[in-house]
Amino acid sequence: MKPSLVLLAVAAALFASSLGCKSGATVDGRPSTGPWHPWNPMTYGDLYDRLLAAGMSRAEYVDLLGAREDQAYIPAEFKAGADRWRDTGVYVDGKARAMLAWGELPVGLEPVWIKNKVSAPKRPNSNDPGWTWQEERRYRFVDYLKAIQVDVAKVKAMHVYGPKLTDSIVATGADLRGKLAEGFQFRFGGLVQGKAIPVVPLGFGNGRTPDKISAVMIYVEKEPPVLVRNVGFKLGEEIQLGVPYFGEPLRGGVRIYVDDLLAAYLKRQELQPADASKGPDGELRFSLFAFLQKQGVATDKLVEAYIIRGERRTEKLTRAELETTYFTASAQAKGGVLIGDKKRRANSLALHTRALDPKELPVVRPNEEL
């Protein structure tokens, strides 16, 4: 879709009017970074607002920006690229079930070890080959589905989104129940951290092999959307830019799991001061159990919890500690929350209704540590 001549004229006029922006000035409340230049992201807020008022659509706006879209101001509600899918969500019939991050994998999910050649130091004047064998951990999708309580026998379809929605894996229920499903796996770019990467056997699903996973959609009862070439996913006549049957993908915040399933989602800006008490330093403290109960989480059967930080289960909280635990949500938490008097930062929390055997917890091998 190309912008109309009228809107292009409006854009040109707005470009010209921006030339006078000086350092320290603001444009409709947004700071200017100094003399305008073509790809100044701080002056694009004003441009967007005025073009929208003139009737330009998101598609026309992006088309106008062309190849430099990634450097220009785009409002959060219009983000459709990598940042929109920053967190790899797993959705079942449009409901968030988990996040596909190594530190948040179900504790009972067993890896599949694949032997690979990796580079190794070669001593001077030696016959060293310069490589060695090393095992790489992967996970089968069918095992993962079972671990998040999805009955593979009832799955209609599974869609694994790539960075571009048009480059997504489409697997039918029959595909997932077939022999090739054993080889349909995923791994992580940083071995035990980073974005999930699909491993697709030849002849599986629709044959697509994106270089990383943006989201996973599973359909059990709902009708799956259809992947249309060069368009994306369509449900009926409507193109699905977000999560079908849900909307915008979950992004940011602190994920809270109960027995490996996503049970609550904590976002700092959604906390109510009325639900908090003030600590000696004046900072707002929120009772963890009170927050969970308000989110509909039954706390009476909880036995223990693990703080997840940096893709690792770092500290354990007993039932007694959970009952009195509070959290704060200051900027110091860096996207997470700070737990208790020790201010232990948590990016996610894994709650359990039974005591885990230490042998069940994931173990990072020495070669997997960065």
C-alpha cells in the first residue's frame, strides 16, 4: 500500500516544519534531540500524531518510513516487529499457558542430548584436530506439550511463529502424532538462555524452518487460523497480527507459575497503591499471597517457590517464608520485583504444590556456562 499524494505532501510539510527543532525543545511533550535529521526517532512522535490525524493508516505510515522503520518512532500499539514478540509466549486456544524460556521450562521436561562437533584449541606443532565432540541439549515439542498439560491426541494444529509471521511452522495434529514428531524439537541460542530456535525434520509440517521462535500457538478446541502465503495468518477474512483469540502478545512483567503453568502476570504499572503498605524507607510493599489471591490463585496448597533470575532458579522459599513474603516493584528491580528484606530480584516465580526433589531441578553443565 503506497501513501496517497495528499498524505505525502502533509508528510513533506511536517518534515520541513521540524527543521527548526533545537536541543532541549519538545514536540507535543516529546523531547527533541537537536537539529532535525531524516531518521531522528525523537521527532517522529510528532510526525506520527499529525499523520494519524490526517488519516494515514499504520501500513501507510510504515510504507512512508521504508527501510528505516526500525529507527523511527512507532507507537507501542503499532509495533509489529521483533519487540512486539520479545517474549516467546505459548498460547493454548488463545490463553497464555507459559513462556518458552529455559529458566521457565517445566521441571519434569527432559532434554534430548545431541552429539555435535565444536571447535577446540589446537596446540602448536600438534596433530590436534581443532574440534571435539560436545553434547547439545534439545527438547521435543511433543514432550513439552505434555509437560504443560496439553493432550497431543486432541491437538488440531500447532503454529510456531518465526520472526516473520509468513515464515512460520504449521503442524497438524496428525503431524504431531506421526513418527517425524520425535525430531521436531527446539533448543536455545545461548544453550541455556536466549531465544528458542526450532529444529524441524525434513518433511515435517509445512516445511518452514525459521531461525528462531517468536511465539507458539496450540489449538485444541478453537479453529486454527490459516497461513496465507505473503500475507500471514488469517482467521476467516481477518488477518491476525497478534495472538488469535487473545490480542496483543504478553510482553515484559513478572510471570508467576503454579506447577509449571502460568497462573498470574505481574506488571508494575498495574499494581494498586491501595493494596500496599509502606516500609520503613517509605517504599510500597505488596504481600505476595494477597496479590496471588487477588489474581485468583489458590494459595492454601502452595508448598514452596523458586525465584527465577537470569534464567536460573536462584533461591528457594519455603511455605513459612511465602506466607510472610512481600515484594517491592521499584525501578531497581530492572523489569522484575524485589522479594523480601533481602531484596532478591525475581524475573519470574515458580510456585509448587509439592516439595521438589533436588534431582528434578535443571542442571547446567560447565560447558553451557557463559
